[in-house]
Amino acid sequence: MAKNYPTTQSVQDYLKRIYDLTESGSPASTNDLARELKVKPASVTGMIQKLAAETPPLVAYQKHQGVTLTPAGKRAALEVIRHHRLLEAWLMQTLGYSWDEVHEEAERLEHVISEDLEQRIAAALGHPARDPHGELIPSEDLTMPADDCPPLAALRPTQTAIILRVNAHDANLLRHLDSLGLTPGVQVEVMEYSSFDNNLTIKANEKTTVLGLNITTKIFVQIM
């Protein structure tokens, strides 16, 4: 089934970033969007006003109170996110890309693939629920499954968990986690916790590693 969503790359990028920034339930600020998109705040304000004036409106915006997605804007954002995450899975499973390479490639391709290609990719991959980083893939009817898995940083000795997903935006982090063997599906056990610096000593794949908050806040797990 065809899903009509905004076709300009700039609009899609804005909607996707607003979705990411408002997942917690709070509006996204102009400054947050400017930082994420690497543009000036005045440019963000102009685009937000344009999106709010669409029929139907794609965002709800009040000056000094931030911006949220309308139902139409959320569906449009989820369509681009679905494209992106399916592309990541396809690039890695079919073309041999590594998990630290697929994000940037999918960023370029997500704006141009057709609905037919999206459906063919999903079918060829067996309709995956998650991308290579463990991020949930929106369903074909553009709903996002619930995901309330806690960060690794929340665990304490001697809890055990399975890694479900990691933050996909930092290629250097992904390469580092790969070198440590900390990828989705791996079981980890918390051995020690330091209240001084919040470091965790964990055991995974028979290897003990000390991790700081810069890493443990970007790994999300299912507690066993």
C-alpha cells in the first residue's frame, strides 16, 4: 500500500529529527534542532512555520515552547525511519557492509527508494523487527513497537542482561563496541559498580571490561 509522505529531503530530515528529539514526550526546541541538523536557529524557525502551515499540518509549534509532530507528521517521520532501518539491514545482510558503515549510506538512500523497493527489501529479509544496531523497525502500517529496555548504565552487580540495541549514530562507538564483542544478542553480567565515577565492570564472552557512562548510556538491554 502506497504511503504518501513529504518528498523533499529537507522536510524528511526535519521530521525525523523532531521524532528523535520528542520520543521522551517533551517538545523539541529550536536550538536542539539547529544543533542536530547543523543549521542556524532562524532557518529552523522558518522550516517549522512551513511545516505547521501544511495541509494537514505536520508539526504543532508555539513560540518559546518547542515543536511536536502531529499525527500526520509522525506517520511521515516513521516512514522515513522505516526506510532507513530496512536499508541498514539490507546493506549489512546482502551487500556485506559492516554495522558502522550502514548508517551514513542509509541516510543517503532513505529519501529515494520507492514503496515497491521498500516492500521487496522487507520481504527478502523476512520482515525483520530490528535493524543491525537493534533499533526497532516501524511496521508497514507505520506504528513503532514499544521499546522500554533500560540502558546498561542502570544495571548493578550481579544483574545479567542481553544487549538489545545500541546507539547507531557514532561509527567510532560502533567500531569500539565491535572490538569489545558488545553487539546485539550478547549476554553481559555486571561484576562491579563504582559509585565514584559510575563505571561498570562487566563480563561478556568470557572477557571482563570496564565501561564508563559514555558507553553504558548508549547500550540498551533486556534484563534476565
